[in-house]
Amino acid sequence: MARTPPDGTLPKATVQETISIFSAVLIPTLAKGAIIRRPKVVGMSERLGLDRRAVRRLQKLSETYGDGPLLLRTPYKTMALVLNPDHVHRVLEETPEPFATDERTKRSALAHFEPEVALISRGGERAERRRFNEAVLDMGHAVHCMADRFLPVVDQEAQALLKNVQERGGMLDWDRFIETWFRIVRRVVLGDSARDDHELTTLLGDLRADANWGFARPKRKQLKERFFERLHSHLGRAEPGSLAALMANTRSNEKTAPANQVPQWLFAFDPAGMATFRALGLLAAHRDHIERARAEIASDKATLHPELNFLRACVLESLRLWPTSPMILRESTEPTHWAAGAMPAGTSILVFAPYFHRDDRHLDYADRFSPELWLEPRDAKDWPLVPFSGGSGICPGRHLVMLLTSTLLARLIEHRDVRLEPPHRLDASQPMPALLDNYTLRFRLGEARD
Ligand code: HEM
């Protein structure tokens, strides 16, 4: 039974419960790296099953406190945990007022490398920056308006990768994959001239590593200046066929801060690579699904820009099973009222996506690879599956992500036999693991198939 305090505020976790939430949920999630992953910690989390422990901890709390939201007793800010599916929809639908995206932990992290990005802006600035992002990322369309320029980039880089893998004995590992992926990303965002600018990605990686520590690590002004200098030199070319060119032709004003939106794009394509590699693992382990994907590729061959809906669904499933943005954070801008009581203004609100995505008390597919889930439209009446968030703060890059990732997967699987190495790394007859360490995934790519 929920314990509602006599003062009418939401139920509060005890000090002991708060400590256990920190140790089972927040600390392990942050230790993996919120802004850039720490591969060793990801590997350890998979081995120790820490992500399953986090979901179990929240399930237990919801049995004690019912619907919540549940307030946590932290010394430096009020936090609320969302435990009820309808509350997830409410928080996401009522963004940015009264639930602002620029929650303070997020603000202190992202300010290291993108202080004026939409996600940590408010009011008129946020509205303008969001509009700019939606326009350049062509959020309203499943197939980006520049697909005819982007898809050949994916094809070329995939062919180069396959050739390289074949020459080196047929083994595809993370390092080789991610190198290709970042080449695609730099060409799409900044143009072909940026293809081999690994330094730009490295500089951003260093800034993101600082951002993992939020306010606990001082900002490195010189590093940021070096990164932005390099970024500006790419953006200045506005190379035809890139998002940079589209940016140059998109209306902006004194509030937009166009260049400050770009680190978010470059940074967020990193988890898209992780999701793609894991989706390849899912397909390699589920032979009937990989055949279905190949059939889709073959039947869409005649289409100019195939949507590849089944492969998109596979990427979405990879993100449901292993969300790359597990913590969706909001901050309440005014007092709000819930069935269980009042939430004060200035509360940090946490939607922990894995708790909803993997809730085996309510979802028979919780631990199964079920891409078909994503083939039907979903809305706010459905169970919240929110890899890209939802409501007015939904990721404006999601269709572009789906377009590029599904096309890359298509090129990798269509003519190759793809096997996990070792084969038992992911077993379709078993529940899908709570975490899949993408850094240690390896595939043997067989000879070309017809
Ligand atoms: C697998 C890849 C990605 C995932 C899972 C993802 C997920 C998300 C999520 C959950 C949010 C909301 C964050 C929050 O409310 O705190 C978000 C916001 C955002 N994403 Fe993505 N994203 C991905 C890739 C991308 C890419 C590649 C771009 C750009 C090319 C992008 C652009 C943005 C922007 C601009 C926002 C901020 C939106 C706002 O302020 O309203 N994302 N993304």
C-alpha cells in the first residue's frame, strides 16, 4: 500500500530505500557513462547483471508505494521516480511546461560541450532551437529530404567495411564497425571532406568524458575552443549533400545558436551505432528474423529510398531491450498535483526507461526480441516504450537515425552470412540479457550470398 504523508505531498522513500535506489539504479547507470560509455564498466555490468537488479529494485518499490511518483530524500535536490505508465505519458506530454527538459544534472553535463543546445534551453530560446533541429533533421518525415545524398554514403562505407573485413579473415568487431559508422556520421553531418577527421570525434569524445562527471569536473575551455574551431571550419564550407548545407539554408535568428546544436547530433549518433551493432547481434541470433529482413530488402529493391520498416523495427527493439538513453530527466517548473499527492516545483523527475521496457510483470515480450511490436502505430494509451523519449521533447533525429541504421544493417546482411562469434553469445532460446556489451560483440561474415 502507498504511504502518503499527512502533509499531502507525494510519498517519500525512506533514507534506506533512497540509498538502495542510488546503489542499484543511479550509480550503476552513471558509472557506465551517461554521456559517453565506459566500455569496461559496460562489460562488468553485463557480467554482473546490474541492469536486471535495477529493474527488480524499482519493481519492489512500486509494490510498496503503488503508482507514485515516489520522492527521494537526497541532500541536494528533490527527486521523483516515475513508477506508473500513465505518469510517463503525462510527464512527456506536458513537456516543456511544467516539465522542462533542462533538468539540472543534464544541464551540468551537457554544458561541457553544447551549452546552448535545445535540450538544456528554456522558453523562447528552447522553442527556436527546437524548431531549428526539427527543420534540419527533417523530423516530420520517415525518409529525410536529403536521403538521395545520404544513402549512397552508407552504401559506399558499408562496401568498404565489408571488403576490409573480408581481407582480414571475415571477422567484424566493434572497432572496425564504429570507425565506419563515424565516417558515415561525419560525411552526413559535415560533408565528405570531414570523412577522415577522426580528431574531431576524439576532441568531442574528450569533452563528453568530462561531461560524464557533470559539475564535478571543471570545464576545459581550451579543449572546447579547439573542438568548436574545427567544427566551425567544417560548417563554414556548408558542403553540398550534408546537414551543414541544409543548416546554412535554414532560417535562424539571434536565439538559434545553430553551431551549438551540432555537437548533440555528432554525440547522439554514437549510441545509434551501439544500437545498430546490437541489432546485428539480435538478427544473427534469430535466424527467422534475419531471413524476414532479407526478404524485405529484396522486395524493396525497386523502391528509390526503401523505408525498410522491419529493419527499423529491429533497431527500435535493440533500443527497447538496451536503451541507450535509459534516464529521461525532467524538472518541474511549478508545483504539480498527482493522485498520490503534490510534487514541489524544482523537482528532478526520473523516468527510468528499462523499468518500463523490461517489466516482466506486465509485458509477456519483456525479455524477448519482438520487432513486430514496432510495426503498428503506438500512442499515449499504449504501454510506454520510449527509447526516443516522447511528447514534444521527442528526439527530432529519430527518423534520420532509423534511415541510416536500417540501411547500414541492410548492406551488412543482404549478401553475407552473419554469425555471432562465439555463437552462444546471444541465445534466441533464452531470455535476452539485461544488457548486451556492444564493445565485445564479434561477427563472422561468411562468403557473399546471392
Ligand atoms: C539511437 C540514437 C538516439 C537515441 C536513442 C536518442 C534518444 C533521444 C532521447 C531519449 C532524447 C530526449 C532526451 C531528454 O529528454 O532528456 C533525445 C533528444 C534529442 N535528440 Fe536524440 N537520440 C538518438 C540520436 C539522435 C541523433 C543522431 C540526433 C541528431 C542527428 C538526435 C537529436 C536529438 C536532439 C536535438 C534532441 C533534443 C530535443 C529537444 O531538446 O527537445 N538524436 N534523443
